[in-house]
Amino acid sequence: MRFYPLFFRAAFSWMDAERAHRIGFGAIRAVHTCGLGRLLARYTAPSPSLRTEALGLVFPSPFGLAAGFDKEGRGIEALAELGFGHIEVGTITGQAQPGNPQPRLFRLIEDRAVVNRMGFNNDGAAAVAPRIAAARAALEARYGAARPVIGVNIGKTRAVELEDAVEDYRVSARELAPVADYLVVNVSSPNTPGLRLLQSVETLRPLLAAVREESEAAAGRRVPLLVKIAPDLSDADVDDVARLALEMGLDGIIATNTTISREGLASPADAVEAAGAGGLSGAPLKRRALEVLRRLRAAVGDRLTLVAVGGVETAEDVRERLDAGATLVQGYTAFLYEGPFWAAAVNRGLAHTVAPARSR
Ligand SMILES: Cc1cc2nc3c(=O)[nH]c(=O)nc-3n(C[C@H](O)[C@H](O)[C@H](O)COP(=O)(O)O)c2cc1C
């Protein structure tokens, strides 16, 4: 019998999901702040056999934490102590914004899923950058070259018109590229009106070119650049993004974000309806996320890093993504259900089952 799922039911399942997240994340940070995290890290550190080279970086494990958990870079060191090989911070926008009205995060427990319409709540690129810089310096001092990697995911400020999106992404790139190990252009959240229209090749090309130009000028080095796409793109659109990424010499693609589909759920229809609009994540996303990953790998061959995300719950799921062509794998929703030792358990399982991916 596993302890955390029982604890989850008793302590968290009755509570508003965003409040439970705040309390859980607060506890994880407190464990770090009081120094217990160092002890914990002895138990959670990934086996050296999992070390993975990708994007010109060394990752302690191919398995990392997807964007959205630590939106403002407040717990990077604490999350690293739980065993994640990378932590993708964000989505961060050019300007600070409160996100959508609460409640905006809902569990569908029968489906091991959540629906969220957070809407990029964050305190803006200029405020987040110094936090990431400090965490990066601390990780370097403590872990040296094989430190956990910090990805930075940027998106559009809601109040900025779609026509002005490029300038808004430029602001974020300027502030954040200097502190990022890799940078992700998020054009796939369903919770910022119009954002996903930026996935069309005609709008994506100038956006990515601007972010690359701005990030390299600000950082004074080549910052690996990836784009994160939605599972709801048609297969033809997935192929278009793959072609564009190759043509522009991007470093990788992250697939996938949450879905607006509600197909095939086990949860009662009234619970699904009560959750309302937003992106669905967790186990129901698995099939389509895997399909998109396979399609991308077939399209790009060995030329890009592919980061698989969507419905990953176990070491076996991670292995399946690596076998399907992923170089790195991420998860979020299962962390909410499985608890703080999730990454360590996945890494332990992986160390027994997987030869780590090598730079692709
Ligand atoms: C509450 C919540 C907030 C999220 N916020 C972001 C975000 O700000 N930016 C982003 O790119 N993805 C965000 N995501 C999507 C995740 O990074 C991931 O792509 C998606 O949840 C699928 O993975 P999972 O099934 O392991 O959760 C969020 C997901 C959840 C559940």
C-alpha cells in the first residue's frame, strides 16, 4: 500500500485544487529552506547511469518537471532536491498578470487528470529573472557540471493584442534568456485567447526568429530554443511545425501541452461539466501525446531534440516515450497525485530499465 495516495485522499482531495497546490509547494520549499532537502537529496538523486546529453547540456536524468508547476521560479532548488533532471519554469509573460479568476484548477480523480484555466498567472519576466539567476548559481555551486537544468518557458501577456505578440515575447526573451539553460516559446496553452493561432507557420516563423535574435543578443551566447505545441493540432499542422523547426534550425519541440478535448473520460459528466473550460492533462492525454511524439520523430529524424510530455505517470511510461523517439520526458499532473517522491520513484524504475538517450 502506498502512503501518499491515501494521504492525498485524506488531506487534499476535498480541498480546492489550487489551494492544495499552494500548500504542497509551500511544504516542498520549507523542506529545502530548513536544510532537510539536502538529506532528502541523498535518497532522491538520480543514478549516474541516467545522465543524458541533449541541447548541448548534461541532464542528471532524462525525466524533468513540466512547465506550470513553478510558474515564477520560487522553488527551483527545492524541486531539484526531489530528483527532477530539469525544471521548466513558467510560463512567464512580458508583463505581470493575475491570470483567470478562481477557481481555475479542477481534479478529475477517476481519470487521474486535471483541468486548468490558470491563464499564465505570474509576476512578469523582470521579476522572475533574478530568482532564476540565484537558483542557477546555487545549483552550480552545489552540483557542479551535472546540475539539474533550468528551462524557461515564455508566453504572451493576455492584455497584449495578438498583432503585438512578437514584441511581448521579445521582452521576455531579453530578460530571461541570460538566465535560461534553454528557452521554450509556448504557443499552445488554451487559456490565453488567440494564443494557439500563433502555432500557424506564417505567424510562428517571425515569432521564433525574433525570440532567437533577442535571446542571443541578450545572453551573448546561443541559447537552445524550443517550441511547445498542442495535442489538438491536426497531423498536417504537426508536420508543418516539424518542417519549420528544421528549416529554422530550432533545437527542439516539446509535445504536448494540455488538450481542449474531453473525449473518453471516466469521470461523471457533471464533474467534467463543472470543471468547465480549460486544458485537460494527465492520463487521458497519454495516447495523443505519444502519437504526436511518434509523428514528430518520423518527420525530423535525428535532427531535433524532442521532449515528450502528456500523461506520463511511471518509469514504464518514460521508457515508452524514450523508445518512441523522445530525448527528454516531462510530467506534471501525476506529481499532484503521486506526491513528492514521484520523481525519485520514476528515476529508480528508469535506472533498472533504460539505457539513457544520448545527444539528439
Ligand atoms: C495546473 C497546470 C498548469 C500548467 N501551466 C502551464 C504553463 O504555464 N505553461 C505550459 O507550457 N504548460 C503548462 N501546463 C501544461 C504542462 O506543462 C504539460 O504540458 C501538460 O500538463 C501535460 O503533461 P501532464 O499530463 O504530465 O500534466 C500546465 C499544466 C497544469 C496541469
